[in-house]
Amino acid sequence: MHGYQPGKVTLTTELLLAHKHPDDHPRVARVLDRLHDDTGQLTRNHGR
């Protein structure tokens, strides 16, 4: 993702937001919050 090799970087919200336009940070952060499951892990479950 974003030019990093798999396994070479730990994906964090801060890293992801660093690659987004500052005006988009609040919207992207809200989307990421909705994608986290109850354990704090990102989930791809649709319909949540």
C-alpha cells in the first residue's frame, strides 16, 4: 500500500492519513472508525 512492500511497515491510522490530503483527514478517519470491529482490528465485514 502506498508504495510500501508487504510486511515492511505497520499500517496505522496515522500512516494512512499521512498519505491523504489534510482536508480529507476527518472523513477518512470516520470511515476507518467504522471499519474497526470490536477488537480494534480492521474488518471487511459489509453491512455493519
